[in-house]
Amino acid sequence: MDLSYTDRQQAFRDELRAFLDEKLPKHLSDKVKLGQRLSKEDHEAWHATLQERNWLAGHWPEEHGGAGWNAVERHIFEEETTRAHAPRIVPFGIAMLGPVLMKFGSDAQKAHWLPRILDGTDWWCQGYSEPGAGSDLASLKTTAERDGDHYVVNGQKTWTTLAQFADHIFCLVRTRKEGKPQEGISFLLIDMDDPGIEVRPIVLIDGEAEVNEVFFNDVRVPAKNLVGEEHKGWTIAKYLLTHERTNIAGVGFASQALANLKRIAGAEMQHGRPLIEDPLFAAEVAKLEIALMAMATTNLRVVSAAADGSAPGVESSMLKVKGTVIRQEINNLTRLACGPYAVPFVSEALEPGSNIEPVGPAYAMPATAEYFNNRKLSIYGGSNEVQKSIIAKTMLEA
């Protein structure tokens, strides 16, 4: 699914394709294509390869080590890397914390943390959700009490993605209990190696321990790790979440998933002919492709409008809802295309080096794993139900 591009943008696409042909290791793209679990070393190696070309954080301004890509170039990068089955860029440092530090961080924080994100010194995870504080994030209870030059942090975070790999976590913490809940939250950077931190894995429905619980017991954090003003973290949280929700739209991932669906439907037979030739099935695929093209155009427009560094508005909620629904519908149709081969799911078969032979074609088990895993899309980053309420409230106030 290609949109219209200028000669300069097409040249960038050609350059990117040549780079991927040369630099993306086949064993790594095969792991992604087959839905196998990636190790921390896999991610770090690919990040380092991209950074050699200054493409790890291509959307960052050049003054901070990026390439200064515009919205179209970011779209092309996502589209081509997903098409080539490259590992996704782990977003927590690059797409989340980096923009936050550029907008709200002190000069000292930018000088210290941004280069460490780019060179892989620090691996970040996100400490937002808590038991009882997911979509209702303002009700979070993890506390940070000032004690001289430190904050003492106590509480629990949950659904913390890839915390098992992380050595740092950016957290929303409660620094004041009086007044409105939103007015007592601060944004704190915490070293995961500090005494008092415990990480416990949570096994998901696809068998992978991708997310975790993180416990804080009297963890001492230097006060200089406070980003922005004390008690003003809710403003930062909203800024980060609007960027996250735009990214969750996942145009590139949806495009790759749609292409995979077409390949599977072309290989699977029904009544003596490829499933993709069945009029009813083909109509469902066409409906998804039209919706994806419309979303891609909207995504480009929203990101372009925010090119001045401001966060997208309610459009990010719209993209989050539409993008996650499209991806889940593609996953569901792909699972249906696999037919009975999608049933015998053995999560251990997706572990690197597994000797478990898949039942049926190689694409069936990864399709099932992706279907299971992506049920989360409409929940994390603020559930779709909450996003619809935000959209409705914004429209009524307009």
C-alpha cells in the first residue's frame, strides 16, 4: 500500500531498501517473519546497526542526534522496515522518553540522557499503569516522598513491557496527596538497579512473559532525576500518551500484516481455488485495505501537523481506536485464513532454537500468536472505550 511521494521521498525509500538489503541480517528478519521471540541482544544489535546510519531516532532533531525526518519520511521508514521484517525499534527511550526530555527536560538532563538512549547505554521501560490505575491513570498510588536530595519511592507498577530487559524506568509517582489527583503527580527517572526494586514476570495468553510487575520498596532516587516541575507530571503524562497513541496506530505493522494475510489467503485453498479468490473473503480483505489507506493518510496529516514539536490533539485518540481495531481485524482474518492449522498452538515452538515442529504450514502458528498477543492493542495506551469518551467529550466541548 503506497501513497504518492516526491522524487526526494522516493529516493529516500530506495536508499532505505538498499540499506535493509545489505544490513538487515537474514537470521533476524527470519525470526521476525516466523514470529519467534527476540532476545535483548537481537534488539540491541539492530538498534546499533540503525544508529550507525543515524536512523535509530531519525525523527529526532539533528541537534539531538537525529536525522530530522519529516512525517512522510517517518512513514516510509516504518513501512519499509516492517515490510522487510526488521525488528521494531523498542519505543520507550526513542519514541517516548526522548521527546519528553526534549520538551520538558533540563539542559543537563538532555545532555546526559539523550546520547545514552542513542548509543544503547540505557534501556528504558515505562512505569505508568498500576493495579487499579490503568486507563484511570490519575488514581495512581505509587508515592515519592522528598528526603533531602532524594525521593523515596514506594508502590507497584504493572503491565510494564520488557522490564526484564530494562536498566531504567520512567515513572509517574505521587508527590502530593492533597487537591485534585492530577495535580499531585510527578515524572521521575529511576535506575532499575537501585536497591528495593523487584521485577516479576506476567505470562500472557500467547505464553510469553512480555510484561511485568515492578515493585518499589523505599527506593532512593536522586532529586535531579525529576523531569519538569514537581507535581506537574500530569502535563508530561498527557504529552507522552498522545504521542504513544499515535504510534499505536501502527500503520507500518498493519500494512505488513495485511500483506501477510494476502499471502496466506493466496496459499490456502477452498473449494479447489485460492481463498483470496472467494468473493466474500476478498471483500473483507478489500474493506480492511480501504480502511488502512484512509488511516494512513490521516496519520500522516496528524503527525505533520505536530511537526513543530507540539503533541497531537484528540486525533491521537481517534488513530489509536481505528488503528488497533484494523490490526485486530487483520489478525482475526489471518487466523481464519489458516483454518484448522491455527488451532494447535504451542507457545514453546516460538522460542529461539526450539526443536518443536509446527503443525501445518510455518505461517500458521505465528498468525495465532499474533492474534493472541494483539488482543492487548485495544487496551494499552488507554483502552479504546476511554479513548471514545475523550473523543466524545472533546466534540461536545467544541
